[in-house]
Amino acid sequence: MPLIRDVIAIMEEEFPPLWAEEWDHSGLQVGDADRECTGVLIAVEATEATVQECVEKGCNLLITHHPILFHPLYRLTPHTYQERTVSLAIRENVVIYAAHTNADNAFGGLNRQFLDSLDLPYGSLEPLEEKKGALSKLSIMVPTENKEALKEALFAAGAGHVGAYEGCAFTISGEGQFRPLDGADPYIGDVGEVCKVEEACVSVLVPHERMSAVLSAMIKAHPYEEPAYDIIPLQNGRKDFSSGLIASLKGSLSEEDVLKRIALLPTVTSVAHSKPLDRPVQRIAIVTGSGGSFLNKAMARGVDVLLTGEARYNDYLDAQGRILLVVIGHWESEQIARELFQRVMKQKMPNFAFQIADSDNNPIHYRR
């Protein structure tokens, strides 16, 4: 059996923890990840019911979308569902792991999964709001004769991706200088003597979540004992993870057609929306969960419909005459996480049990 840590690594390869918002608490929440994994249950929420279902089904790893530990717990008593759930998980040796905003922000995450469930005839996809500050430029000085081998090692470790391009690097040539001290074992030159060598400066872009692996590959591939390199944080946006997605439709649909498609989804109980504008829909933005705060961003990007799980009353007023705001409920917009997580893990471990919890239900009930 794999270790729980190995199963979690599959999730974090697809949804790196560094993609989570600063205020979020994704990741390992409860338990010891160095134990063997007997089975995985997947849910939106960690509750007493989903933890108990883990026990009944012989699973010792519960993977959720929402973190059970979002605010600090100062005691473990029976008074709140969080305290009861954590106590039960500890008592039954169930590990709880959450992939929250890192799964929201992934380009292939919840927003893409929900968009595809609508079966809309869309063409291009673009970020609603690109994430910035998650990219660095790495520049390494290396003997000219070793530059190609170094670049290949960097690319293999995850550096040099720019949009739809890979193997991207910039190289300039110059003269390097150093004097090895006693105890050094120089690749070029002699101890105590100033050495001048023709070097190349190789620069590549590195996503923050790949920096550790890229640096390890660089050190392994570099001929010098002490490679000289710079890491410069950038504010460039990244298209591979963002807050929300914009889909440009092939042609256009009426607002009524879009609303009907949303209402017919099996998990949607009700659809709230602002007053229709009686105009064709060509660009739709998806923000699962609580996305009303992205209303102004969507309007600035020329979006016709903003579909989300939650919005404030005033958001409907702001949308009047400008955009069609559609709200379907927080749980309704994010229950798709269960199928997404199951698919991601089954692709890597097809012979292991990844089950969706039967006891994971919407805590909000409606009366017609």
C-alpha cells in the first residue's frame, strides 16, 4: 500500500500548495501522513458524517475541498462541528487533507471542471484575474561548453515554460573570474591563482512551486563546486493559475439559453440572477464558490455573464444594466471538486480506491 504522503503528493503535483491564497489553510489538516493508506474518501466538507463514513469503508484518508481547520481551535469539546469532527478523526486515526484555493486557482481546477459540465460551445479560455508574484527569473553563470547540458537539466526540472512555449531561455556570453582558495577543488583553474574563463549567463523563468527542484537540478548539472546564480522575483502574471476563468463562446447564445443550461444541472436547486439585459452572450466568466467580489473585474474584461456560487445583495444592484450575474449556491458550484479530485488521483493510481462520500451533502436546504 502507498503511504498517505504519496497520495497527497499526487494532489499537490496537480494543485501545488503555493497556488493557494495567503489567507487560506489548504494542506494536511489532521493526522500522520507517514502511515500506509488503506483507502481515500473524497468530500467537499470534513464533517462527523464523512469521517465516520471513512471508518465504515476502511479508508484512513479524507480529502476535502474546504478546510475543517480554517480558524484556530483553542479547545476540543463537543460544542462545534469543527471540534467534534477533529476529535473523531483523531480518535479513529483518519487523516484529513484539504485542497481549497489552490484547486480553485488551477487552470484545470474547479472553474474549468464546472465550465465543462455546462457543455457550452466555447473556444478560447483565459484567466479572469492572473496571479502575480509566483514567478522568478533564475540566472546562472556556467562555462560556455556546459551551457546546453545545463539548460536541458533546467527544462527537465520545470523551468523555461512561458505560456504555450517550453524550452525558453536567454543566454549571453562574457568573461568570468575567480580565485580558488585553499580547500577548493576547482573544475577550472588552480588554487591560489586568478582564473578567467569564457562563461555564459543562462536565464530562465521558474514557477515558485518548481524552484526547489530546479535548483537541485542546476547544482547537479553544474560543473562548479560553487555555482554563481541570481534569483529575481517577478510580478509577471501567470496564465496557468488564476482567480476565475473566462470562456469565449463559438458564436453566441441568448441569456435565456445560458440560464436554462445552468438550471438543468443535476446539482443546481435554484438559480438567482440579476435582470437580463436582452443581449447575446459571447463571454462567460466562472468563479466557483464566493465570487461576487469579481464583478467589477468581469465587467472590465468585457464579460457578458458572471456565474458564481455566492454574491452579496449589492452585487445584484451593481450588475443592473451592465452584466448578467448568476448565482447558484456555494456548495452547488463546488461539489464538482469531488469528481475532479477523484479523476486526478485515478489517473496516477488507477488500481487504488478513491471513493466519493455518500454522506457529503449540501448543508443548505430549500423549500419551493
